[in-house]
Amino acid sequence: MSNFLDKLFKNVDYLLGIMMALMVGLVFLNVILRAGFNSGLVWSEELARYLFVFITFIGAIGAMRSNSHLGMDIVIRRLPHKGKIVAYYLNQSLILVVMGMLVQGTSKMVVQSVEARAAATGIPLSILYSIMIVTAVCIGINCIANIIKVIKDPSKIDELVTLHESEDDDIVEQVNSDKTNSTDKLGN
């Protein structure tokens, strides 16, 4: 199942890249048309805005998969192994509940907006709102996969609960590791 999810989320990353390129292209085209020809494409502004919303929600799926959401792990890191597992199960369960609530609320909103359309593009708003359902379902699947991962191999809990604050911290950690390794080699 993990390989399937890895491939699925790799495709999500590709989709994000395509959507980002399309959004940037539309905005750039509109800037050129306004600056050079004193006109613009109204539909491109709206489409770029909707692409931005889609990128945000789909990006949340990718962030959940790579454990990149903001969080505080200072308390969890200090718990004993079994405490980390219990806290992780509780965390993932709460996320599942919230995603269920998101699906329920968004489903009502989608049904209510079936006939409503976007002003410039005419895209049904129910399609635009449905991205929240897709996001909630994908994050829910990821939570279930994380729970199964910990059930199968409880030693992975440290990897799953540890957050990375930034790329700078990863670089500092790598430099410190290299210094330690070179000091060990000099001492031997």
C-alpha cells in the first residue's frame, strides 16, 4: 500500500507543478497584455485565482504526506516510546475526525452550489468547492496509512513525530554531523 501511496503522491507533486506553471503563465500573460496592449483577459484572472486555491489545498495533501505541516513536537519528543505512540494515534484520530467534518460540511456546500457559476469563466462553483473533499479524503487516507505504519513497525514512531523546522536546520544538523564525524576520525 505504501508504494501505491508514494506513486499517488508523486503524481500529486507533478500536478502541483503543472498548476503552478499554468497559474504563473496566466498571470504573466495578463501583465503583458495590460502593460503592452492596455487590455487583459478577465477569465485568466479568475482562473489564476482558482488555480491558487487548488494549489493551496493540494499542497496541504503533499505537506501531510511529507510531515511538513506546522506543529510542536517538543512535548512528544520527551515522552517515552509508548507515550509517543498513544499521542500519535490520538493526533491522527483527531485529524481524521476533522477531515470527516470537512467532508460533511463541504458536501452540503457542494450540493447547495450546483447551479451557481463563476462570473467570468462559468465554471460551476460546486467543482471548485469539491477540492476540499478531495483534500480531506486524501489527508484521511494518509492518516490511516500512518496509523497502519506505526502498528506494523512501532520503531518508526520517532521518524513520524519528529518535525523539521526548516531546511536551514537540516543544513546545520548535517554540518554538525560532519564535524562530529571528522573529529571522531581525527581522534582515531
